[in-house]
Amino acid sequence: MGYGIAFYFLTLVLRDLPLGVTYAVWSGLGIVLVTVFGAVVYREMPDLPAILGLAMIVGGVAVLHLFSSASPH
């Protein structure tokens, strides 16, 4: 049921944003939220390389959204 709701909201976002930007935000946010959930619930603390990787993912999504011609400004 959760996937159905998530994909419904994804279709709403796709009305205003291009697919590439939407998927980058969707996947990047998903990776970060799963990592935070794992740290809080299962006490699986990410090490420094994992944190740096997450920061690069978030930075990449920000660059795509802010500077790419594929993203509406």
C-alpha cells in the first residue's frame, strides 16, 4: 500500500518536474532516509566513507536541480 501511495505522489510531481530530476531526488532522498532509519532504529551507524558518499549523492542531486538545463528554474 505504501508503494502505491508513493508512486501516486510521484506521478503528481512528474506533472511539474522532468523525469531525470524527479528520479534523482526520489532515489537520493530514499538512500538518505533509509540510512537515517537504519542508524536510528537498528543502530547501524554509517562510517566516514558512507557519510561522504551520502554527501556526494545529495550534492549531485543539488547540482542537477540547480544548474542543469534539464531542470526548470
